[in-house]
Amino acid sequence: MSKPKSTKKVVKKAAKKPRLAATALRTPPSARSSSAIDLLLSRSKPLSDDERGAFRSQFSDARCDAMGVRTKSANVLAEAKSWAVTIDKALDQYPRDLRRYGRTRFVWLLECVRDLAREIDAQRNAGGAGSAQASDLAARRSDALGARKDLTSTLEGLTEGDDAATEGVATATAIARDDDESLVRSVRALAALASDWLARAQHHVAARVLVASLGLDEADVNAATAKASALEEAMVARALGEKGSTFDRPSVNRIEGRVLLEMQRVMRVFEEAKKLNKLVPRLVPGSGVRSVMLRGRSSAATPPATAPALDGKIAENTSP
């Protein structure tokens, strides 16, 4: 005799939803921003080298540096990412009203934002490599000292017999002991003097003969300048590791400033377009960049003649 079947219903437990991978939750903001920008870039026609060169030439490195030290890179990146989405939609919706801002210029802005995200990630990664930073700083200091010694010897050969010129070389050579910032200034001052001699050699026979006899050329000047910049970068990277701070290094400030200047440009076009068509969206700077964006429209045109000191403006530029 068979047993009666049970009338109880079998209740199946609902399968648990898979948890998000921990790595997804820890994705850096710059990486998320970069992916959004990369998506917009993937839908756009790539720029030519000529187009990039033309757009880059409108804002000098000095102007970008002067703009970039005034803000925090994380704020600029977040603002630029938000604007990019708005700009992309507006260019499709109001092509006639926004015809003064071409798609090629927008793609250039996207490329600059992508580069900013990459520089921020590189800066973050460099912040945790203390021993490597110390080694790199020592190497860059050695390179800069070598450039200083070479230029000093060359310029002393050029200025021999000219007391005033010799004094100028001595002043540029003067350096405080174990002071890397002074070393950077010294190398750059000597490079400027060497560059002056090269310019003089174009018009004066005596200068041309002396310059040729010592084998001084533009490559020497460029190499010395590059070594000074490399030492400056290493100084900032070391400070990131030692102090645990995240103030922006010069390479970040430069692309950061370029993004801000490009944002100013598109903001002006949108403002003019909105006067003719109220449906055109307004690009409003957020609190993290507002003062610089609005003030910079007049002040950025005349940047300081020299870059700010490492313990001055740059030190004030801290990311959250």
C-alpha cells in the first residue's frame, strides 16, 4: 500500500544576488571619470596631429601652469566630466546655435580631460613609493648638478675678460648647500644665460666664434632645462610620500590648467548662444573651480613671469 503524498508545498529559497566585487567599489574617481570620457571619445572622430598642435598652441605651458596651481585636480576632473556630458548633448541638439564650438574642439577637451585623469592616477601611485622616490630624487639631483657644472664651465669660457658677464654667471651659479629648489633655479638661470649667448651668436661674429669654440648648442640648453624640471618633479613626488599629502605636482597642474582654460572657452560660447536661444544649457562652474574660472577670464591672460615656488602656491594646492 503506497503512502499518501504530502500536501506540504516545497518552498525554494531565493538565490542570493552576487555581491559586487570589492575592487569595483574601490575604483578610483579618476578611473570612473576616464571611462566616461573614453566612451565619448570612442564615438568621436580622432584628431589629427595638426589639429592637436593648433589647439595646444593657443594656451602656452606657462599660462596653463599659472591656472592649474589655483585649483585641486580632483575638483577640475569631476567638473570637466560633468560638463562633457552636457556639451555632448547640446552640440547634437543645438548645432546651429553652438556652431562656434566645433566637434574637433570638443574632442580636444575630452583628450585633455583623459590626460588629466591619467596624470592624477600616476600621481596617486607615485605617492606610495617612498624608497623609489628617494632614489629618483638623488638621481635627478645628480643630473642637475652635472648640468650646472657643465653650463658653468662653458659660460665661464664665454665670459672670460668681461667682469660684468662673469659676475652674472657667478650669481646664477650661487646655490645654498643641499637646497634642491635653489639648484633648480640655478640651472634654469644658467640655461637662460646660455640661450642668450646662442641668440647673440646669430648676429655677432665674436660671439659666434666663441660659442662654436666651446661647442655650445641648443641641445645643451634643452637638456639642462629638462634636468631642472625632472629634479623639480622628483622633489614634489618625494614630498607626496613623506608628508602623506596629495598636492598636485607640476605635470598635473599643467594639464589641469589646460582643461580649465578649455572649459572657459566653451563656457563663453555657450553664454553667447544662450542669449540667442534660451534652450541652450548654461555651463555653470561648481564651487571647486568657480572662483578661478570666473576670475581667470581676465587674470589668466597675463600669468606671472616665473613659476610659483614649490613651498608657495603649489603647496597650497591640495586635493581632498
